[in-house]
Amino acid sequence: MKVIGYTRVSTDGQAESGAGLAVQEAAIQAECERRGWELVRIATDTRSGKSLTGRAQLARALGDLDAGNADALVAAKLDRVARSVLDFAGLMAQAARRGWSLVVLDVAVDTSTPSGELMATVVSAFAQYERRLIGQRTRDALAEKRAAGVILGRPRTLPQAVRDRIVAERAAGRSLRAIAADLTAEAVPTAHGNALWHASAVKQIAEAA
């Protein structure tokens, strides 16, 4: 199996010193040797990023995987690939759609094996739980304001938690329609207080971030 390794620093200072990268690379190389995988290359982003966006080398690696130039993406640690469970779940969904595998060594995620795929399913379940928590927190906050006598009317802005969710899910590869459908199903109000979300509204928020 041909694989692409992925490493990332957590701070700009680590990029300058090289701290952390050597350890990640060594873990990836050792796993490839153990399992007889061909390591095509190691993609490294030397700037810290809060989400999947803004990482040029990760984007290039994903493009190669989608094109069939490699069979799996291998990372030493989960937090090097994604900062949130939502981001990671979106990446797993992309892998499933495109037919390549995702391997993260420190959490035993390996979608090329039954046991690793089970772990990936657990991670996806937590991502869904996190999405529902964000929706519930939004609804609870609005209910609390109403109970305090605050007239909400037609809000001009969304809660930051909802904006962050939309940006994270879009960066993870979820479609505009899917995000809109989830927000509607979870009764998360739009910026105008409406119950129904449209893909165009999601797109506007994602592109404004």
C-alpha cells in the first residue's frame, strides 16, 4: 500500500527549531516499515493552523489521495491532523467517499482494518455528539435570554459557536446542503431568527470567516 505521511508543528517556534517533527516522522517511518507500506513522501506544514484550512501541504496530500496517487494518509498524532473532532470526522468522511484510508497512530484509527474502522466510528459518534451539544447550547442561551425578558427580535449576527461550527464543518469537506440540513434538524436559529437554513446562508457565513 502506498501512503503519504503527514506532520505538523503546533507553534511557529517549533517550525524554526524542528522540535516535534523528527519524532512524528520517525513514528510514521517505523509504522510503514513494520507493515510493509511504501512511504511515497511526508507532507509537512510548518505553520500552525486552527482548522484544516490554510494548510497547503495537507491540501496537496489530500489532492493526491483523491486522485488515487496514494492509498492512505498516515499521521503520528490526532492533534497534528485536526484540532477538533468535527474536523477529523469530516476528514474521515472524505476518505470514505474517495476510497482512501486514514491512519492515526496514537488513537489506533486505521480505516483500512476492521478494528481501526471501529475506532473511527467511535470518533464520528463523538463528532455528532459535539454538533448536538453546540446546537443545544445555542438554544439554551436563547431560552435564557427570553426568560430574562430580553427581546431578541431578528438578530443581526449568529452566536460565535454556530459560526465556528459552520466554518469547521465546511473546512472538513461537508457539503453546504448537509450543514444546512443538520442546523435545521437541530432547531438552530438562523441569523434572522428563522428555523429553516438554506445552503446559500451557510455559504455566506463560511466564506466570510
